[in-house]
Amino acid sequence: MDVSDVEGDLEEVLIDEPTLNARVQELAAQIDRDYAERNVLMVGVLKGATVLMSDLMRAMHSHIDHDWMAVSSYGSGTKSSGVVRILKDLDTDVQGRHLLIVEDVLDSGLTLSWLLANLRSRQPASIEVLTLLRKPDAVKVEVPVKYVGFDIPNKFVVGYGLDYSQRYRNLKVVATLAPHVYGG
Ligand code: IMP
Ligand code: MG
């Protein structure tokens, strides 16, 4: 989906395609280097990380394993509460594995800190986090993030995997939504 397909719905393009692509290549090269001696298991968080994961894994030169988890975080409206339920668990036994969690966006960080605690209890050999986007509030929570694609302002964004009511995930750029779309 191009910007021209949903022009009226968008306020501003924050990250365009070439910028996304260049950063993903850099991250892939960094992961290739960091895991040169170890077999990484990339754990994508559904559904927001799908687009990033598919670009990231194809940009990598080493063999990788990947798996998916789906979680739902209870909250009021758009705010996350930190109470999380597993909708789809991993197929893989992660004990002794080197995990890299792949997330779309870190906002309050509550979902991710729950996920980290849950995965740590399964005794992986190591665990790191990659997030495409990070919002300012994320610094308030103690979530150790090793790889960050972009720091963005505290605005609701869509595209490149991120949705509003399950739409815009297939938009090729990261953009803010016009207020009329979310009733703002
Ligand atoms: P938190 O870090 O627990 O507050 O929640 C992060 C989750 O909320 C992400 O994985 C997204 O699914 C969702 N989310 C947070 N900010 C945005 C946004 O700007 N656009 C789309 N989804 C978002
Ligand atoms: Mg997510």
C-alpha cells in the first residue's frame, strides 16, 4: 500500500521507504556480526513485527531460526496495562537458545517487560530485544533494548506492520494518522 492509496488518512510521513530499508540493512549487518559465533532464534511478536521480520531476515547473511508469539495486552483504550495474555505461544523450546525478540514499537514498555520475564523463565542462554520504533515513554520502564531502529515522538503511527484497527499494516512507510481517522 502506497501513501497515495490512503493519502487523506495520513497526517505526516515520519519514515519513508529508503530510510526504513537502509536502517533495516544496518540492523541486519549488526545482528550478523553479533551472532557470528551463536545460532540466533529470532522471536517475532505478532502481528506488528511481521513486515520488519521479513525484511530483516532476508537482509541477513547467516542462518537463522525464527518463531512467533502473539500476546494481547489488556488496557483501557490505547493505553497498555501490563496485564498480558498469550494468544499464540512459541513452537520452539527456547532453553539454552540465544533469543532476539523482534518488536514493532516500544511505547510504555509494559508488554515487552512482561514478555521478557516470561521468556527468561524458560532459561534461554541469552535474550536481547530489537524494536523498530521507540517512543519517549519507553525510557521510564527498565527494558533493556539492544537494537533500536528509530526514536520517534509520542504520536500514534501506522504502517510497516503497525496498525490502527488492523488497517495500514501493509503501508510501505511509517506515518502519523490524521485525527479524523481515529476520531481525534
Ligand atoms: P506498550 O509498550 O506495552 O505500551 O505497548 C506496545 C504495543 O502497543 C505495541 O506492540 C503495539 O502493538 C501497540 N502500539 C503502541 N504504540 C503504537 C502506535 O503508535 N501505533 C500502533 N500500535 C502501537
Ligand atoms: Mg506489538
